[in-house]
Amino acid sequence: MSTLELRVTSPEAMRNLGCALGAVAQPGDRFLLEGPFGAGKTTFVQGLAVGLGVTSPVGSPSFVIETQYRGRLTLYHVDLYRLDRIEPALLEELEEHLFGDGVTAVEWAERLPPQVQEGATLLRFDVETETRRVHLSGEERFERAATDAL
Ligand SMILES: Nc1ncnc2c1ncn2[C@@H]1O[C@H](COP(=O)(O)OP(=O)(O)O)[C@@H](O)[C@H]1O
Ligand SMILES: [Mg+2]
């Protein structure tokens, strides 16, 4: 799998990127989102939800690890920011969704164990003063959709 480097110049462009990937997402797709606070991960998931046909707004509520949204496919939005470590029981619950029929997007995915990374689409977000850089590695349908979206 190759890596595509994208320059995303606004929150709107970040949502467009997410939307484009959501539109071509299939059951079982996993998006692992890595990168620091403020890098645009939640903004990306807002677009992903739109692309999946979710009509309710996506936020990032405090003290919630996973939020579910109904769309063409169910979106599981996971945010591991508040966790120092992932207990085995929680990992088991997460894996039910990660390897289920919906689409999962995980913020702070670098905190997941390596067995979850295999076969997933990886997006690495980096902050630049006015923009964001996103490295995408995943299937060709995602690379194509991302290139067309920006
Ligand atoms: N490509 C972008 N360029 C500039 N600002 C962006 C971009 N993407 C997101 N932002 C802004 O950065 C801030 C943090 O975004 P957020 O998605 O909450 O980051 P994270 O979930 O990674 O902490 C928000 O104000 C958002 O509008
Ligand atoms: Mg966030």
C-alpha cells in the first residue's frame, strides 16, 4: 500500500475529504486517525458522516469514548484521547465494532494495539500554521476519492 500526501487548507476542505471517503466506504472499513490535538480529526469525521448519509451532527463530547450514528452504514466514532490505557474489556467491545458491518473512525488510533491496524485505512494528521497535512494509506478507492475531493 502506498501513502498519499494531501495538503488540506481549510476545515471545509477537511470535511470534503471525509465526505468523499465516506461516500465510497464499505461495511467493515476502519479509519485510524492519528495526530495531535487540533489537527482536524473530528472535522474529518464530520465529513465522513455526511458521506455515509448521517444526518445528525457529529461532535466530540467529553467523557464519551464511542458515539454511534445511523447512516447508509452505521458510523462508530471512537475517541481514545481521554484514555491512558485501553483495558482488555474495552478493547473487546471496540473490536466488535471495528470488525463488524459498520464503519469505524478512531481518533488517537496510535493508542490501539497493532492487531487492529492491519487492513485499516490510516490517516496521519499534522498541523501546520494555517493548514493541515494528511498522509493517507489505504485502498486505491480511498486514494482516488481523496485526490478527486481536493
Ligand atoms: N484543514 C484545516 N485547516 C485549518 N483548520 C482546520 C483544518 N481542519 C480542521 N481545522 C480546525 O482545527 C480545529 C481543530 O479541529 P478538530 O477537528 O477538533 O481537531 P482534532 O479532532 O484533531 O483535535 C477546528 O477549529 C477546525 O475547524
Ligand atoms: Mg477530536
